[in-house]
Amino acid sequence: ALGSGFNDRAFDLHWDAANNRLIAGGWFTTAGGQPANRIAFWQNNAWTTIPSGFNDRVAAVTATPDGGTIFVGGDFTASGSTPVSRIAVVQGGTISPIGAGANNTVEALAISPNGTSVLAMGTFTNIGGKAARIAALPLSAAPVLGNLGGAVTFTENGAAQPIVPTITVSDSDSTTLASAEIRINSGLQAQQDRLTAALSSGVTGNIAQSWDGATGTLTLTSAGAQATLAQWQAALRTITFQTLSEAPNPARTVSLSVSDGAARSVVSQKAVTVQAVNDAPAFSGALVVNGFRGDAIPVRGFALADVDASTAAVQFTISTAEG
């Protein structure tokens, strides 16, 4: 058995050999005892899910040979608050519509033998804005990220540093993008590290951001994939790294990828070096010393702190004038 399974029927399974995982779709709303809105993944002996999922049955699932793009069909009309009409693409945990979708159920999906399109059939009579009962939807060329530059250095307690201030974005068959994922893959200090984009509607269009401090993931989205390549390039160039840790890890690896809603770019990596600063100990309170010469005299009324000393010993010296 695969864990505790589902709470309702599964309709289709696809084995993603590239990522050694099973993709399942159906009526179910839990997988392995956790919420799973009609799509789930079995990998490393556990079920994982996409939080938004779908609002109705998933009848068909398939994926490109590299597993980077998953296609989903069924009766659903939404993923969370995003309209998705019966056919969708999943990339990096982000669900996006495929054009205008279908006007009725998508029952079966397959990647064409030459890998250039996804084949769809079902009870629909219109798909992608065209009259059809079976369709071959072209697979989009993936966007390309370039000119990421060299390693970034951040100094403890310093200003946030741009990650990719010279990055370029291109796409041979799309003038817009749907989403981007920027993640701290290694060295993350959860809830202390931060990635932030400086967005403004006049420069970056309708791109919005969401930060998950627990996983170190910054997600950028453009509702309806309206933001242009230039707006996405501008948004990515504003992303900065900062950590609030007083005892920071010395290095991070940050991954970046973008999607046009049908294909996701190759994941790019960027190194971030963190230079620690030895913070001075802090003394507070009023030193109180009462006693006589030659006696062991207790010292009271003060506090000593060192934010980056951890459990190490802190040495301090008290000196007094004669009298």
C-alpha cells in the first residue's frame, strides 16, 4: 500500500520516471491523511500535494519526459481562486490555465510521440477557443534566463543585496510569463532569511509576490499571465537577499526559474556568501559592589549579553579605583 491512500476514487496515474514519483488524479480530497485537492504525488515513501489543487474531479494526468511540466484534465473549473477550465499545466507546484481551456470534460491526455504537443480528448466540443472533440495542443518553448552574474556577498547587519541585478529573460514563442519561483535551496535559516522583490505597477505590471519563510521560497505570479517579458525582467532584477540572523550560515544557494504557463525554464543557481560580523558584548544595568578589602565580594545588578556568542564563554573584567 502507498501510505493510507485516498479518501475517494483515483481516476488516473502517471509514472514520472525522471523524478521517480507517481502522479495521481481523481475525486479524492485527502492523500495519506493530509489535504489533497484531487491531485497528489507519491515520492520517497510519502504523499505530497499542491495546496490549491482543483475544485472538481481530475480525470487525466500526464507529464513531459523530464517531469518538469505536468498536464491535467478533468471537470474542474478553478484552482484556488484562479479560473482553470478543465485543462491545466503544473510547473514547480504552480497551476496555470492553458488558454481558454475546454467547454466540457477532458477525459484523456498524452504527450505526442515527437514531444511537440499534448493530445487531449473528452466530451468537450471546444478547446483553446477552437471547435474540436480531440486536439493537439502545441507544447510551448521554455523561457530562458541569462546573465545571472557572479556570486553575491551579504554582510551581517548590512543592507539587503540584489541577487540577479543584470538577469535577462527571453521566450521564443511567448511575450508574457505567468510565474517565477526563487528558492533558498541550501544554507537556509528559516524565518530569518528573506528574499524580497521591489514591485511597482508602472514597471512590473500586475506581478505579485508571496514569501514562505519556512521553506525560503519567493513566488511571483502574474494573474492571467499578463506581465510582459520586460516587466518580468525588471521584477527579477529587484530581488534582494537579507538575513536577520546574528549567527548566520556562511553560504546560501538560491535557485530561480520562470514559467510562461505552459513551459518552465531550466532552474538556474546563484551563490550567496554571507560575511559574519563579531558583535560586541552588551553590558546593561548598574554594577553594585559591597564589601571589604580581602573578602570575596559578590557583584550584582548587571546583565551581560552577546548575540553571536551562543554557548561560548564570555570574559569580562572589572576594575576599581582605590578608595
